[in-house]
Amino acid sequence: MEKKNNTTRPDHGKSPFRKVYDFLSGFHLATVSLLLLLLLTWLATLEQIDHGLYPTLNKYFSWKSWYLIPDMVPEINGKKLPVFLPGGYYVCAVLLLNMILGGIIRIRKGPKQIGNLISHFGIVFMLLGGGVAHHFSERGNMAVSEGETSNVAEDYHEYVVEVAEVTDGKREKFHVVRGKHLTDLEAGKSRIFDFRGIPFSLEISGYLVNAVPSSELERPPRNNERTVDGYYLERIPGEVETERNMAACYARMISKDGTKSEPFILAGATFHPLTVRDGDRIFTIDMRKRLWPMPFEVKLDTFTADFHPGTSRPAKFVSDIRRVENGQESKLTISMNEPMRYEGLTFFQASYGPQGAKPGEPMYSVFEIVKNPADKWPEYSLYAVAFGMLVTFLTKLGGHLGASSRKRKNES
Amino acid sequence: MIELAGLGVRAYLRKMKTFSPIIALVCLMIPACEKKAARMTVEETRKETTKDHSPKLFASSDERFRNAKPSPVKGNPPENWLVLPAKEFRELNYRFGESGEAYVTLASGSVGDNVNRWMRQFGRDPLTTAEMAALVKIPIAGTEGVWVEAAGEYASGMGAPAKPGQALAGVIAEVGGRILTLKMVGAEAEVAAEKEALKAFAAGLQLVE
């Protein structure tokens, strides 16, 4: 950002390009953007108490959210004022643009501005890191019992549909329909999915974010829901902790000759997959949270939980693990605030169970796994900002000391 | 000289250079605004993981959604009984009237133990040997079982509060070394009205295993 230093130049003499450029690189836009970010963060922090963290983050900071209407708006005569705010993603994008144009391109270049320039680069790097994390990071969790091994994490939110062929009782290759192709298939919408090497297609419709298969004998359908083999999908209000939602949908098989099967239910809340037969080939169709295979195995040797005396406040959770890759074992420890970073993945100690386990009872450890290409960018950007500020401070201090010295010399 | 937007080409390119970060950012800000197709080919696959156990093939809807095992007992309930999903300790499970329920259980212990367990639920003392021997016998699952009746305040013993004005009718038999119980509980009038249906249902019961 560069303060306008050419105040004598009449605005009407500028080209339209210049006016837009001045606006986008100006202090005013930076100030408004920062205030908006402050407001959005404050409103989101309050709103997530009732609506949960994940949906609130999506509402306020997703790239899909151009604008939003906050829950906390003033009311007049019992009616909420229609207050519209820009989405946080786009406010950050505008701030990034402003910082590039004003804080890097337009800024006066000289020895005295080096510190500012470094700090601005740091902020730009931080904003870019946020964008990269938003678009390219993945999160999941892995629960491993003591003495057991896991090579897979499970997504917190995304439900997928998987089709796999069963050969000798085993499934080796799972075809995965990602959640982004399902979530828009609400009532009345459907989509057909073809799979390479699978002799049928799937037509999926009626996606519900949170639903359970209910028996019509237990509770007859109240909203004219479609009943399949005695069951229908009963919609449940979304959970505040959205990872507890159980998605569901209706599907039907389409044979190569175009024949459609009777519809069937696919749901996250199921114990077994649906089995279908095509000739002498057998396939399973299932809906579940997306599995995310790891490039190595994690074996949990021991899990230790220490609490502050007389409280349930955790003092220390420690997982002693063995990372197994290509037959090679590495002994490691993952604890609170001391994650394992390896091959672009970060394993955080997230939770454990069973809660209230007695001494000697087998326990399991839960790791949160994050793959974020910009994992360390905020840290590096903070170093850059701090270094830039230090340079600015030292430059100013040097200038001040030099001026004072010259002043004393002149006075003497 | 070629002009673009009133500017010479070089001046125009200079302006465009200035605005190139804006253009780049706008391109970044409009990611994948695609219209989703009505039909698509799924390319993503994954390999088997430690979470993929051998699947239970050809599971029924009850098994898929309730993890229910096929009942070892089969019966032909009266039309006015509502079939409920089986659950733990209830191999067959029905509802009738306003609050009546009937269910079949494979229990442990002896016939006498189970008769007295039912008696305790109505606050009754255990039956004496003579009273036990005097119980009426009726056909059930290819053998004979004892017909049990009780009425009064019913406490199921499952943590639910005791309910007055209840009645019980049921049959307990030893079948193939196992204790088969058929129990009907509900409001007195409703149970009284269904006693004959219960007896007919008991006679038609079959142990599949």
C-alpha cells in the first residue's frame, strides 16, 4: 500500500485505468477490507456456536460464498434487516490484490522502504497460503487401536458412493463417486455415473445431507417419501457437529441395454453394502465417508493419556507408533503439539478412546491427518513480516540516530 | 497506427502489464464454475485398505440398515399385528392395538425360571411346584408349552416405570434344548381380545435352525 503522495494532481485528469488502479491500490480499500475481515471473523466466531464450525466456515469463507447474510443482524418490528456482507474469500482476494498493487508495485522503491516491502511480501505470501490451503488441503482422521495397524484416513465430511467387484470374497479396486458430484442431487435431480470395467451404470438421486433408513413398519412415511423394500429415507435436521451427519440417497442400476433396476437405498448409516449380480460377476455398492489411503502404514504400539490431577483436562496424550513403509519400520512418537510430518502429511494427536478406560484396558488413538501444500507458509510469512518490520524499525532507528548525531554536531 | 481502446499498442500493452495481476487474480477467483453434466464417467478409484473388511454379501435391507440377523424363529402373525424389526432379545417383534406388544424370545434358564420371571414383573410370588404343574399346556412350535397369564401393575424391569391395568398372556416351552418364550403384554382389554390369536400364532411357530 502506498499513501497518495501526489495530492496536487487533479483526479479528473487521470485516465480511467489510473483511477481504477489508484482505487485498487489505495489505503481506503485496504482499510475497508481489513475492517470487513474483522467483522466477518467476529460474526463467524459467534455464529459457529449455534451452527457448527464447518458450515459457518463455508458460509463465511468459502469461495462458493460471494456474499452472505449473517444471523446476527438487527431486528425492526421483529423482522431481521437484510444485511448483506461480502464473502471472506473475496475480501481476502481483494486485499491480496490491493497488497500486490499498492504494497509491492506502487510503493516507493528505495533503501528506506526495503523493510515495508519485505513485510508486504510476507502478507501477500500469507494470503496466498490461505488460498492454497482453501483449495488444495485435505483433512481426515485415523483411529488405530493399540497393537493394530492402519493405512487409511477417513474424511470428516465427504460421503462418496463406491462400487467394487467381489472376486474370491475380496474387493481390490473401488470406483469412487466423489461427494461433489452427489451433493447437488436433491429432490428431483439425478445423475448417471458410468464406471470403467463395470458392466452397469448408476443413476443417483434424492441426496440428503443427513438421513437414516427408517422402516415403514416402525414409523410410516409422513412426507410421502419413496419406500424401497420396506424402508424409506427419513430426513434428519443437520447436526451442529457436521461430521456426525449421515448422508443418504436413492439409486438404481442401469444395464448396458438401458434396463433400469428397481431403486435402492444407499446410506451412510448402513452396516453392510448392497450386493448386486451381473451375470456371474458380483459387485458391492456402498455409501460411506471417503477413505483416503496413506502411502505408509501406522502401527500403534502404546497410547498414554495423562490428565491434570483431579480433572479431566488433558495434560499429555502420547502415541508411540511405528511407521511402516516398504518393509522398513521407524519408531516415532506423536503427542499434543508435536505432530509427525512426513511425505507432505501431518499427523496430529487429535483424540483417543474409549473415554474413561480403566488402567490396562486396550485403548485407541485418533490422529487428525492434514495434507496442506501451504502447511508452513503462514510460519514463513510471519518470519518475513517480522523481519521486514525489524528492518523498518532498524532503518528508522538508524535514521533517527543519524539525524540526532548530525543535530548535536551542528549545535556544537 | 493500430490502436486499442484509444491507445497505441505499446501503451496498451503497458497498461495491460499493469493490470496483469488483476486479470490473473480474477482468473483465480472464478475456479471451476462448470455446469455439472447429467451423465459422467467416474475415473477415481482406490485400493483396498485396512478398513475394508470382507463384505457380507447379499445382505437383506434389515441386515443392511439394522444389522439384524435372520430370525431363527418363523411365525405367521395375525393381520392386525404390526410387524416390527427384530432387535436384541426379540427374535420376532409385533405391536397391536394402542399399546400391546407381542414378541418371541430364545431365553436361557428353565421353563419354571421364565414363568417366575414373568410373575415377578407383576409383583407376584414365584409359583409353587404344584401351581407350575397345574399350568395349562398348549401347542407351540411343534411341541407343548405352558400357558401363563397375569394382570395388574406391570414393571418390565428395563428401567421403565410400572404401568397399572396391564395384562400378560404367553407361552413358554423347551424346544430342542432351548427355551422359547412367546409373550404378549398390553392393556388388559387388548390382551384379552388377542388371547385366541396368540394361541393360534404359537401353534404356527417354527424353529428354523
